[in-house]
Amino acid sequence: MHTDTRRIVITGVGLAAPNASNLQEYREKLLKGQSEITEIDLRYFGKAPAGICTFPETKYRKKKENKKGTRAGCIGVYCAHEALADAELDITGYDRAKIGVYIGLTEHGTVETENEVYNISQYEYNTAYWTHHHNPRTVLNNPAGEITLSLGITGPHYSIGAACAAGNASIIQAVQMMRLGEVDMALAGGISESTGSFGIFASFAAQNALGADEDPTRASKPFDKDRNGIVISEGGCIYVLEYLDKALERGAKIYGEIVGYAMNSDARDFVLPYGKRQAECMRLALERAGLEPTDIDLINTHATGTKQGDIEECKAVREVFANCSTTYVNNTKSIIGHAMGAAGVLELAGNLPSFEDNMIHPTINVDELDPECALDNLVINEAVEADSVKVILNNSFGMVGINSTVIVKKYEQS
Amino acid sequence: MKLFDAENEKPEPMGEGVTNYIAITKNLEKPMTSDEIKDLILEIIEDIDDEADFDSLNPDEPLRDQLDLDSMDFLDIVMELRKRHQLQIPEEDYPQLATLNSCVKYLEPLLKDA
């Protein structure tokens, strides 16, 4: 084993969001603040706002394989192929045994288990009717494994369970594995199929943390005084991560360089977030990146639209970025909902084009800003143009006290 | 540990996107003919793969090779026969479901007794 400290860059992005199936369309809609959150009707639970993706499901895999696998696998296969296409990368240029697939998940198996319990309820709960597909569908590596099956990748694949910090955690895992020399290239990202589970909706509702509004596109409203909870979305986003020299060698488009990251734990409460630890997480990522808070041009917040969660993150941001007059702050969940395991990566992806156009997409649905969330330079309702965007800090936090921060820098030839 | 309380919970219509598990139990009123059994098998395979091409299917050659079915697909056929006709097919009999004609030969007496 050797340690490879070469620089690691993002060279491809594949995504399925509730309002887009590729980065360009996604970026355009984020800049316009165009939400396509809709209302769904869930078994047992009833109606709720949710983000549903409408990507071409059979573009890279037959319908038969989609039926055999999971929704998460279907999203993952689409995103992985799209990422490679976006990177203009033929994976035969790499040793397939040295490609890693790292997929962040908030949860997995919930949807499949609920469906199967319902299935056997049609047969008087006789487990002879329980599907043989249950285990391969619910093993935690399922979405990552379905990607390797589709692409013939024989390197390592696994999922990273990190609640809603999982998207960022997958990037961190991939960077670490590349620096260890375990793999030469990685497909890293996050996936959510949570909109298929009535239990996830019911549990947030029982916590009084499920967002609602007469207009589903207005249900997700982080930082607004009347915010009332989370809007659950499905989705996925996968990055191609390559060493900088390899990317330069093949003339790849470089979206940005991963220059810093951190993860830590609140060690405090099952669900309540804790700004103090979030601030520590951001500081550690900055320290590792060798950056000062004033170097950050844009903070993409995790804020989900819950009363306390948004306030805690704002406290943390205020504490770390107290004197940063040129640091903008935005939030993507207001537009796409909370894509759970995909949230961190989808939200970062939507901001990467800022390195090119210096535009900052807005946080929408803020009618009356909560004074406790009134951060300086919070971009509200309309996109703004910054003087320049060279460094983005991306936060993702999750239940049981897990925090993650990833810092991405614009690549500029020195 | 019970996940659900079977006595108090009444199944309701499935939510969107849940299509893999729909099964209709058909009680036979009369014995199935061999053609009906063939249709049944092909219908089940079509549910598994709606792009399956039956045009050049040789009824005496293995279904798996001709229709690109794997072991999980094969178990889907076994499960559908259980759901639709309450047939419990023991593992040692699986080879008898290899070809379309062997399916008919094996299932005909069983479906007569159903």
C-alpha cells in the first residue's frame, strides 16, 4: 500500500433530480428557482409533497433489469453512465479492477421491505410468497453493486451509510481510497429512493418535521419564518473523480478540485442537530484545505426547513464566517426538496457551474426571513452574480449526529 | 416480533411505482389445456421481460438459454405459479420446467388437480 497525495478532481457529473436529468437543465432551473416538487399519494399514509425524478429509466439498462433491481439501483445506473458520458470517459482507459464505486445512502431496504410486507398481506402473511429478490435488493451495497453489474467494473464497490451526510461522505471515501492508491478512478455519489417508503414520511410526520403547503412547490422553505419541515425527494448524483494529472493528460473538462473535507459526530442527540459540532466540522475542513473562512465564496447549506435545524446551522455559519463579507450563502433543498443520501452531491453539483458563470442560485420560498436565519449574503428568491466564485463549501448533516463538509476549488492552471 | 398487526390492518391499494408484486390468484374452474399452459408460461415470462422475443422460441430447447433468463428469473416463474395457481414446486422438480414443452408435460397433471 502506498499513499498517493496527487490532486483529485471532478471530471464528470451524472444526475437525476426532481427537476432535471442532466447538469445543464438542472443548473438552468436552479438559477430560475424552478421547483418541480409534486404531490404523491402513499400507501397507508396518504398525500404529501415529494420530489420525483423523471429520467429516461431504460437509457442504459433494460426494463427487465430495472424490475429485478431497486429504484436506487435504477437511479444509480443512470447517474453512473451519465457521469462517464459527461466526462467523455471510456472506462476501458482504466483497469476495471482499479475503479471504485462508492455510494452514499441515508437508508436502503426500507422501500423493498415495506413493499414485500404489503405483498404477503395479500396472501394472509404467508411467507412462502415472500420474494427471492428481497435479499439482493436490500443488501446495503445494492445500488453500488447494480452499477458495477451494469458497467462491468470489478474494483471495490460499497455503500456508505451516513444518514443525510452520505453524499459528502461518498466523495470523502473516494478521495481517501484514491490517495491510498486502492483505486485509480472513482464513481462517487449518493442516491435516494426514500419517496417509495410510507414509513419515512410517517416518521417525519410523527416528529412534526414533514413539510406541507397547499402548493407543493412551496412546501420546502428553509429559513422562512413559516417553514414547517422537510420535503422528501428521490434522486441521485454521481461524480467521476480522477487524478488531476490523468485528467489533464486526456484533456478532460475539470469541474473542480476536492481540496478539503471533514466529518464529525455530535455525540448528543438522536435527531436534534448541534451547531457547535457543525462549526467544528467546517473549521476542520478549512484547516485541511489550508484555507481561511474569507477564502470561501459560497456556502451551500444543509438546511432542510425544520425549525431548529436551520437555526443551528445558521449559528454555526455565523460563528465560523463572522467577518466574511464576500461569502455568499444559498440552499438547494428549497428547490429540489431533501434528496437524503443524494442531497450533498446533488446540491454541490448544482453549484459547481458557479465556477464558470459566477452566478449563485437562490434559496426560494422565503416570504418572510426568520430573523434567526438572517445570514449576511444569503441569496434569497433571485439569483445573484458574484464578482468571482473560486471556492465552494458544501455542508451535509444527518440524524444521530453526523456532520460533513466538503470544500471544492475551481481548477486554475498555475 | 410482528411488523404489522394482521388482524387490524387491512391492505389498501398499492402506492405509485409498486408494480413488481401484483399477483392475481386465479382459481381454476376447469383443467387447463396444453396451449393454455404454454400461454401461462409465456405470460409469466412476458411479465418478467416485456421485450422477450417468442417468435423463434424452440419449445424443446431450454427457456433460459433462448430468453436470457437467469436463476432469479427462473425463481420468478416458480413464484408466479405459486401465486396464480397455488402450486408448490419442489426444487428437485425444477429441471422439469426447463423447456416450454417440459413445462406443459410437468404442469398439466398438476393443473388438472388444482
